[in-house]
Amino acid sequence: MGTVRYDAEVRHDGRIHAFTLPDLKTPVCTSCKKLFFTGDSDKQITAALRAHLDLLTPAEIQAALNRLGMTLKEAAEGLRIPEETLASWLDESRIQSCGHDMWLRVFFGLPEARAFCRQGRDRLHENPVAVGDDEVSPVLANGGKKTGAVAH
């Protein structure tokens, strides 16, 4: 087992991300210096990718669930994702996309987001609104409650 500097290039979210692990612990051939990647080295690279992209870690996701007193099933239903997907982020078998990471932060951080999600999917289709970059949907701005006419 050796400790080496490793320049990683990992595809995530359809892009190649380059970053360096200054202290990758992995078996190294004493003759040719070839690196042998193991489950442990893969975990180190995955953790470094999460840090590079500033994604929530499984421990941070679990802490948010605990803080809110939510089960995996309740959170998955609120997030509108399969329970298996959330479980895979927690057991480190998959890494959430940057978009899903942002949604996790919104969902866990804003009671209004969780309340909006509890109102049901149909609410989203009752008053579809074209929202520009500098506008806020009246449905979202009003905690998911319908408002009057929407100016386009």
C-alpha cells in the first residue's frame, strides 16, 4: 500500500471533472509504480469528487433526515424520487447529480419547500406559469396557494 498524488478525471453529470487527490492510499507496484485501484481507493476518489463539486455527503443527507425526523420513504416521497435512489446516495453506491443536490438542499433547508411538496403533484398543473429569470412563480411565492391572474 502506498500514498500517492493522483490527478483524477471523473465523468459526472455528463461532464469530465479534473481534480487532484494529494494523498491517495492505494496499492502501488514496487517495480513499475503502476497503481492498483481497490474499493477503498474508489471510495477516496468518490469522496474527493463530492468535495470538488461541493455535493452533500451521505452523512450530511442522513443528518438532515434525522434533524427533520423523516424516514427515507417520507423524504423520497417529498423529493419525488424513488426511495431506492435516495438510499443509493446514502449507501454511497451512487452520487447525486448537481441538480438533485440543489433540490436536496432546498427541500431540507426550507420548510416552505417541504410544505409545497406535501400539497401534491396536481397543484403544479393547476396554474402553470412561464417564469423568466427575474420572476418568481406566484404559486411558489405564495407557498403553493393559487393566486389571481398571472401577467405574462
